[in-house]
Amino acid sequence: MKQETQNRAEKILALLLLQGMKGATQAEKSVQLSAAGFTAFEIADLLDTSTAVVHQHLYATRKKKKTKKK
């Protein structure tokens, strides 16, 4: 029962995040969902894409942040 409640809460969180990001790019959505604690697999499922695409978005974002710090 506790696991089921947690899964529902995660789904609601994802829906709220995505609702608030209408007009955002898939990359921006991937980053925000990752920051909220979702795995690449879960993000890919929510955004109807592959995990490879999600990993690429997250990698590109980390790389951008790294170059900005220099």
C-alpha cells in the first residue's frame, strides 16, 4: 500500500511539473524532472522518448554548466 501511494505521488508530481512547463523544450523538461529525482527511464516514459535522448539532454546541460564556470 505504501509503495502504491508513493507511485501515485510521483506521477502527480510529474504531471504538475510538466503542466507548469508548457512551451518548454524536451531538454528543459528532462532537466527539471531529473532535478525532481526521476530516473532517465522514468523521464523517457513520461516524455514518450528514449532513454538515450534523455541522457543526451542531461549530458549537454552538465557540459554547458561546466563551461560556464570556467
